[in-house]
Amino acid sequence: MAFLKRIEAHGFKSFADDLKIEFNTNIVGIVGPNGSGKSNINDAIRWVLGEQSVKSLRGEKVDDIIFNGAQGKAPLNMAQVTLVFDNSTKIFNSPFNEIQITRKVYRNSSENEYYINKSRVRLKDVQNLVMDTGLSKGSLAIISQGNVSKFADSKPEERRQLFEEAAGVAKYKKRKEESLRKLERTNENLTRVSDIVSEISRKIEPLAKQAEKAKNYIQIRDTLKKYEITLLVKDGAIAQEELAILSNNITKNDEIKTSLKLKISNHEQKLKFLKNKSYDLDKNINSLEMNLSNVNTLLNILDQQKKALELKAKETNTKDQSLSEIAKLEQDIQELLNEISHKKTIQTQETDTLKQLDSKLEELNLQKSDLILSQNNLHHTLGKKKASLDFFALNQEKQMQKNLGVQTVLNNRQSLYGVVDVIANLIEVPELYHQSISVVLGRNLNNIVTKTDKDAAKAVKFLKENRAGIATFLPLNTIQVRRASQEDAIVVNSQTGFIAFANNLVKVKDANNQTAVDFLLGRTIVCENLANAQVISKLIAAKYQCITLDGQLIKAGGAIVGGFQNQNNNSNLLKKDYNLEEINAEIKLLDEELINLNVQIDGFQNEINSIQSQIAKAELTANKLNYEIVDLENESQLLSTQYQNLTGKKIILENNEELNDIFAQYKANKHHQETFNLQLQQLRKEKHESLNEMQTLENEVYVFHQEDYTVTNTLNNDRLQQVQLENKVEQIFKRLVETYHLTFDRAKELYSKPLENEEEARSLVLKLRNDLEDLGFVNINAIEEFENENERYLRLKNKHDELAAALKELLQGIDEMDKIMVEQFDETIKQINQVLPETFRILFGGGNCQLRYNQPDNILETGIEVLANPPGKKISNLNLLSGGEKSLVALAVLFAILKVKPLPLTILDEVEAPLDPANLERFARYVRTFSQTTQFIIVTHRPGTMENCDVLYGTTMENQGVTKMVTIKLSDAKNKFVADNSTQSLTASLN
Ligand code: ATP
């Protein structure tokens, strides 16, 4: 069974029509005239087996292998060739008994299609399938006339290829090449990966530190968050509760204050009424006392008149009465009159005393009223002062609130080390300069002085992180103070209206802060008025700014800012300390004054109390005397009646009219006296009651004022506390929203778990805040970056290790392949060398031939030299051989190879053309010795060869340009296609 069973071609070169050549025998001859397409068969077979070089297929470009058209035949667009092989002996490494290999190409397309058993495959698959058979392009299996001499002409290294095919190392070589390519790629990859790995590992180290820091930061931040929010929630809730209580208290105290005011006003009205009443009573008492005094005087006169008349009567009537009886009566009456007179004297004294006491009491009450008035005024003033104190305190608070940044920094002074205070709080400015300094300083009043620039930077960072506004800082260690030059100072000093450089007008509470004040005010001149300022500014070429006492400003450079301005906020800011201190001092003085007054009032009250008890005592005595006098006068009246009875007739007779008149007057006046006394008593009682009532009312008013004072104090304190608490709550809300994006209610829901140790938690929060600050810049992304980089690092490191292992494996594989190749190659060359002399001798009819390594130490790459000595010749160089000899050498080597490693198919394309008939015959015969194992397709013109073929195919071109093939008889072939009979006959004749 023939190995190559069939060739089918269509459109390949001159095979325009479908061509199908069946091969049934092992030695096939192809004969035909020149250019009829014989060699195209060779080309077609090599093309199918994977030939890629268009040149070696005798074309210029790919399309050259597609039928180009001929006379009367249009070009084709596609070339296709199929080789059908018998594989029953498993020459191909395939389970199929028949192998069909097809190659197809289209015009204008560089893409070739390959099929094995009609399945589309890659070129590589075809090459792999063919490689094991020894039919690949580099082997000696397909030799054309053109390249037969090439074997001899080739360099030893090029020649080596032929033997590699024979040695079966081509596949290893190919594999090695692949391995080497792989090795190169792997090496490149390894280098690339190594570079990346070392770059990542360089990068990963600081990233790991950053990630560690970020993790630490997150841990601190989360802990801080937990504790801080819990504390904020707690503080906020307490503050809210306190606020509720406070607001309740404020409402209650407001109500109390209103009711106190009402009570005070009612009492004051009543007091006014009582005072008027008291004045009226005084008036009535005075007039009554006057009347009483008149009556008393009249009574005395009447008494004396009566006495004189009685004496006269006594003298005339003694004879009718016993003298002794009358004398006795007279004595009794006289005693009674004496006693009455004595008692009256005492009564008059008592009345005087009472009068004195009354007027003293009045005086004391007046003085006390004055004191109470002063006390009330004092209370009023104190209330006003305290209210203004609260106003200023609130105002200060508001001013601070206006600048959130400044306020935040000041509120957190404890945790922000090095923050001193705002400028406004560090200086004292005499009131005269308030306007000017406040204009010059303007917003700078709120500048915050810090000890160092680092402290300022910390505060700035704090504000930024808390999103709590902005503030300007004056670090004492870095601010550059630029004072006026000494010359300028001397020049301006003597100018009219020059007051001073502004920094010298401001008193710095702490000398350490002088730098900040010099910085802000060291280049400002304070002048009396604008006219002076303009002169001074011109004089110094407007180098420094000038400010007038009323705040008109000539800026450095000459611009004038001026006009009228209400007391602005800045001025308030400047004033606030001054006012607060002043008011505080005034309140202190007023409080002292109030205490003094209270002491005085108490003194007066004691005195009033003692006088009131004296009055009560005197009134008691006067009343008692009154009753006694009335009793004595009644008794005297009785005795007078007895006396009249004894002496009366005469008296009555002699003095009747006159005495009666006196008695009548006396009686009437006595009656007046009693009435007056009773009225006076009543009025005094009323006055006394009125005074007592006034006293009670005044006492109550005093108590009300005291209560009002206390309530006002409490209210002021509560209101202040309310503002502070509201502020605190606002700060808490703000911190929660800005830092933790939580509303207070939400925070309460989430963080209401009570803390085990609150104090510890508070100090922990402070510590954690400091810790966060100490951490400085933290790259949160570092965690993810590190994880990504580390993951990449590990992945690439793994890849690196895999590549390194692969590299090692490849190297090992290559080593092994090298070893196998060396062994197999050497073995094959040795085997060929064993048979080559014989095949050479057979083809040449003698001589010798040997293969030799040109690099025996490097069998892997050594080239193969051929030492050929045709019979009788000593040849050092193959090039010296004739063309025929070169062909014979090549054929000898081919046959030697066929002996060592039989090839299933060999195509010989006019290789024997140059041989002389004797050599040709030896060749032809020798071919047959291999026909059992190798199929030969021989393109020939030589009859000797034709004769040795089992079958002959003739190629013709019946249609000009299109190859046709038919089997042909030997005799016909010889007649028709023996190419160069003349040459043949010439060669034959030479032999
Ligand atoms: P010789 O005996 O002289 O060696 P040959 O029989 O081997 O000749 P080939 O070399 O096989 O002839 O064929 C050459 C012929 O093939 C030429 O006539 C050439 O025109 C034709 N041919 C080659 N390529 C194409 C093509 N693409 N289209 C048409 N014809 C082509």
C-alpha cells in the first residue's frame, strides 16, 4: 500500500482544473515536457505540508501560487490542495487509518486555511502532525533539482538541520525553541514582576506604617466618638433639665417681682395717705394745745379773781361762824387748791415732756423716712447697676458669639495650650482714647494672642477640624514688630496736636503681651484733630497712619477715612471690661452704703421704739393726773359749797353778782379744758396709731425691697446661667452635628448607655483628643491602599515565585531536551556514519564518505561536515565536486539516512538530471532497494529513471497553461518526454 495515496488539487499554480492523482505503487515517476507542471506537484506537496516561503515555491508573492489565468482561461480566486495518506502503519501519530491534509488560500488574502481530515486546524497542528514523519521542509525527503547541490554547498551548520530531522530531534529542537521563547518570555515576565514586586515592597513599607497609623487613628476616633457623644448627650440632657428648671424659676421669680412691685406701690400709696393724715393730726393737736393753754391761763386768772373775792367775803362774815370751823374749811380748801395746783404743774410738765417726745418722735420718724427714701433710692440704683452689669455681661457674650471662631478658641482654652486671649481683653484703654483706638484696631480687637506660632497652628487646626469659623492669631514669638523710627518719633513729637503713638496710650495688663500691642499699634499716631493729623501725616510722608480722638483716620499712604459713627461694637468691646469693672466697683460701694443705711435705720428705729414707750408712759401719767385733778377739783367744789354755806349769806349778799359771774366763767372754761383734754387725748391716740401703722408699712416696704433685691439678684443670676446653658446646649448640638453628623435626639437614642466611670471617661476624651492631635497627618486611605497593595504584592510575589519555578522547570526541560537531542543526534550521526561509506560506494562505485562534527565539543550546535572522497579522489572541499558528484553525495547521504531511519515518502525532483548513465543506473537500482519502506515520487526526464518506476504519470498542457495528468506507458514516456536526448546520448557515448 502506498503511503501517499492521492493528490487532489484545484487552482494551485497551473492546476486550473480539478486534478486528482492516485498513487498505488511506491516508485512513481512524473514525466512531461518542460513547463508542463511537474515540479508544481512537488510544490503542491510541500505547500500542503506547511511550506511558508513563497520563494521556495518559486513565487514572488502569495497570489503567485493561485492559478493566474491562461489563454482562454480566467484566473482563479482560490487554490486548494489535498494530500491523502495511508496511516494504517501509524506513521502519523493519529488513530485514523487515513489522513487527509488540505491547504487552501484565497486571492488577496494572506490567510491560509488548513484541514486535517476535513476539520479546520492551525498550521501548527499540520506541522506537528508532519514533524514525526520526517517529511518537514528541512528534511532530505523532498529534494528538488535546485536544492540538491545546496546540500553540498551549505554551511556545516545549515546542513545540520537535515540530520536533526533524521535524528528525530527536530521536534525536541522545536520544543526547545518554544521552551526558549517561553523562557525568554518567562524571564522577561520575571524581571518585570521582580521590578514591580521590589517597587511595591519599597512602597508597601511606609504604606504599612501609614495604614497602622490610620487604624490607630480610627480606633482612637471611634473610642473618642463613643465616649464623647455619650458625655455630650449626658451634658446636653442635664443642661436641658437645668434650663427647664431655670426657666420655671425665672417665670416664678418674674411673677414674684411683679407682685412685689404691686405691693410696694400699694404700700407707698397707703404711706402717702397716712403721712397726710399725720400732718392733719399734727395741725389739730397743735391748735388744740393752743386752745388748752389759753383755757388754762383763763382758769388761773378766774381762780385768782375768785380767791380775792372769797378773801373779802371771809373778812366780813367771820362773826356769824365759828372761826375755827371756817378756818378749818379754808385750810382744807387751800390744801386742796395747793394739791390741784401742784398736780397741774406736774401735768403741765408731763404735757411738755409729751410735747417734746412727740416732736422728737416726729423728727426721728422724718429722719427715718429720709433714710428709707435713700434706702429705696439705693435699692433702685443697685437694681439698675446690676441690670447694666448683666447687660454688659450679655453684650460681651454676644460680641464673642458674633465671632464663632474666636469664641470657640476661647471656650477651649484649657485644651488649646498657649492661647492667651483676645486683644480686647488684654488691654486697658482710657475712655478718652476709646473712639480712636477702637477705630484703629477695628476687627483686630478680636485677634487672639498665642504664645507661639505652633500654638496658633494648633488652634487653626482645631477650628478647621471642628468647622468652627475662623480667627486671626498673633503668635508672640513670630510677629514682627515694626515701630516708627527714632527720627520720625522726634519729628512728630514736637508737632501741635500730637498726642502719642497709639501703643503708648494703651495699658497692657500683662507685659508679656506688649509685643502684640506694639505690632498692632506701634505705627499709629494719635492726634487731637484732623487738621493736626493732616499736618503730621504730611510731615512724615504718610508713612504711618494718624488717628484723631474722634476716630477720623488718615491711613498710611494718605487716604482719609472719617465721618460720624455711632459707638460701634468694637468700641463696646473695648469698653466692656472698663464698664464691668466700674459697675462692679460701684455696686460694691452701693452695697456698703446700703449696709450703713440699714444700720442707721435700725438705730433710729430703736430710738423711736424707746420714745414711743416714753410717750406711752407720759400719756399714762397725764391721764392719771387728769383724773386726780378732776377728783381734787370735785372735792374742792364740795368744800367750797360748805364754806359758802357757812359764810355764804354775806358773800352772796355782798358779792353775789361778781362771784356768780366768775364761777360761771370758771365752770364754762373748766368744761372747755376737759373737752380739749379729751380731744387732745383722742388725737394723740390717733396720731400714735397712724405712726404705728406707717411704721408697720415702712417695715413691710423694706422687707419687700429686700425680697425684690434678692429676687432680682436670683433672676439676674438665673438669666446669665440661662444664656450660658443655652450656649452650652448649642455648642453640644453643634459639635454633634458638625463632628458626628448626629442630631441630639438621634445621639440620645444611640448613646444613652450610662458610663461606668464618668470622670475617667472625661479625662479619656481629653487624652484621646490629644492623642489624635499628636498623630498629626493621617492618611485614612492608607488602610485600603495598603490592603490593595499588599494583596497585589502577595499576588505578584506568588506570580514571581510561580514564574521562577516555571523558569527553573523550563531550564530543566531544556537541559533534558538538550541531553536527549545530543544523545539522539550523536547516535544517529554515528549510525549514518556506519552506513554512509557503503551507500556512497554503491552510488559512486567506490570511494569513501564520512560525516564529521565541526564542533565535536558542542554536539548540540555542531555543524556537519561531509568528507566525501569519490573513487580515487582526495577532496578537501565539497565545493570542488562537480554538479553530478554533489548530487550523488546528497543522494548517498539521503540513502544512508533512509537506511538508518526510513522515511515514508521521498520526492526527488530531477535530482538525477546531472548524473551520467552509469551513476544514473546505480541510483535507479539503489532506489528500488528502499521501495519496501519508502515511497518515491520522482520527477524525471531520464529514461533510466523512468524504467525503474512502477508507474509513470505524464503531465501535459493540452490547453495552453493548464496542467493535465494521465498515466503513461514507459515507451510513450521515453518517446515523448526524454528531455535532452542529445545530452543523454552524449553522456552515454562518453561512458
Ligand atoms: P521543467 O521540466 O522545465 O522543469 P516542469 O514540468 O517542472 O518543467 P513546472 O515548473 O512544474 O514545469 O511548471 C511551470 C509551469 O507552471 C509554467 O508553465 C508556468 O507558467 C506554470 N505556472 C506556474 N505558476 C502558475 C500560476 N500561478 N498560474 C498559471 N500557471 C502557472
